[in-house]
Amino acid sequence: MSGQGNTEQSEKVEVLLNAGLNAPPTVQKEIIQTLASLIYDEKEAMEAITKIALSASSIDVKMEAIDTLASYGLEAIPYIVKITKAGPDSLYGYGAEAIKDIRKRHAKWKRCPNCGALMPLNARFCGMCGHRFPDAEGMGR
């Protein structure tokens, strides 16, 4: 039964994605939001949103895509860069600001080198896999 649900979702995503590639800007913006809420796999969602943004001629659609992608965090940065590079020069500052905001939100975190989970900077162990972090300098006892 879950396989059928995945197939149905995949079909819906495919229909939305194809519709979004050639839709008017107002519809493209709605499809971006729908895809973000419909797709559970973050990478798949970011790829679909990026495809629509790259096909869009409207800077507003590209900005909507960047805003939506920014909600995915650090993993969205390469997608935002791709949209920014493909867009007009006026989009560069918008994309750069979105990336700066993402990095600022994640500045208090470090990534586990073993499993990739985000942990607080002061963590001694990864809460997901148990990897022990090297003691940070200046964290004396």
C-alpha cells in the first residue's frame, strides 16, 4: 500500500513540475509552494523547485524559489547559487543575502564528520551516532 502512495505522490510531483515549467509566473510561484509542502524528500523538493526557477523568466518566481529553498537550510545553498548564477545580475544580491542568512542561522552548529548531523557547537558527542568530537580549544574545565 505504501508503494502505491509513493507512486501517486511521484505522479503528482511530475504533473506539477511539468506544469510549472511553462506556467505563467503567478502559477509558478504557487507550484513552488505546493511542491515544497508535497515532497517529503528534501533533495527531491529542492531539485524540483530549482528546475522551475531556472525555467522561469520572472525574477519574482526566482526570488520565491530562493525564499522557499532557504527554509531547507545549509543543504539549499548550492541550489540557490545555481538559480542566482542563471538569473539576471539584479538577482545576485538577493541570493547572496539569502545565503548569508542561512549561514547566520547555522553558525551555532557544527556538522558531525561521521553522520552529517547538525549538533550544537558545545556538543562533545553527536546525538545521532555517538561520534566523539575532539575537545574544542578554550573549553577548559
